[in-house]
Amino acid sequence: MLEELRCLARRAEDELRPSDTTRRRLRRLRGRLVDEGRFLRSWAESPLKTGAVAPSGQELSRLMAAYVEAERPGVIVELGPGTGAVTQALLERGVAAERLVLIEASAEFCGLLRTRFPAATVVHANAYALGDVLAQLGDPPVASVVSGLPLFTRPLPERQALLAQAMGAMAPGAPFIQFSYALVPAVKGLVGITWSTSRWVLANLPPARVWLYRSEPEARTVAA
């Protein structure tokens, strides 16, 4: 009788023990909550620099990663990667970490990115000085630029200058990929730059969509 009770107790314990899948989900949830806390603190300390109050959601991150043209030669530059939500989506899509150049203004986030993505190149710098950063890295060819920067917090000339630097580093037609919560493009008034938008990602907080900018030899002028 005593042995039967012990067997029942062990069986109950096994049934109550979370599965490996449940434990993985709990770890991911815990990590996401920690990252959201980091983002919220960073936003509270400097809202104009951080822009978002939480990391990009999984659906938005995957959508941004899907627009990267990895078949082009060169590095993939990510501006303002934060805690690495889009970076992780790039890796899951199959982009080699060695091709990633992550330019982040927050020293705390840089430390986190180096821990999470040790094979990537993490640069602690102002992403709006993109040309200078690439020059310091030897001006590698750039296949695509992915931006999580809050562009609308900067004056239009600074946004235009950033886009011009990115287009100068890429071959014609290569994409500058930017997410935004806005209804209008963050960069306009540049000759020879085309833009298009994705669907809205309603599950993101707040809802967002992806804007793609490209330079073409005979592109139309974006209306101011």
C-alpha cells in the first residue's frame, strides 16, 4: 500500500512538472518581459532617442527581415537594433551573424547585443553618422540597411542625410528598410528615391508597417 502511494505521488509530480516546451516558452516570455523593461526604462530616460516603448514584435521583426536582400553581396547594416528583436529575426531567416553590422547608440544595449550575437559586429555610435562608421570599418559593400530608428524625432534634413548616406553605400535598388507607426513617409523630398509600404502589422504595439526606400538610376522624385 505504501509503495502504491509513493508511485502515485511520483506520477503526480511528473504530471505537474512542466514539459521542455513549456519551459522554453516560459524562458522566452521571461526574456521578452526583461527586454520590454529595458526598452521602457531607456525610453523614459531619453524618449527622443529610443522612440519606441517596447521592442519590435515578432511579426514585425520577421516582416522587416523578409525584405532584406541577403543574396546581394556585402554586409547587412542594422541601425538602432536595441535589444536585438530584428537581429534575431535576421538570423532565423538564415543571414549569417558575421554579415551583420549593428550600430547602436545605447552602451547598455551594445553590451547586450555583444552577448547575444557574439559573431556580429556591434558598433557603439550615432547611426546618423552612418558614413563615418562604415569608413571606420573599411567601407564594406552594403547589401541592405534595416532601421529601427525613430526618424520622426529628428529634423527632416537629418533624415534625408541619413538616407543619402545609406544609398551611397548600397548598389542602386538595394533596400533601406524602416518600420514606422506613421501614415506618411519619414523621408521625402529626395530626387531619385522611390518608396513603398507593407501591410499594417496590427499585432504590433503600436501597430506599424514597413517602408522600403530604394535608389534607382531613373527613379521618380518623391513628392515633398
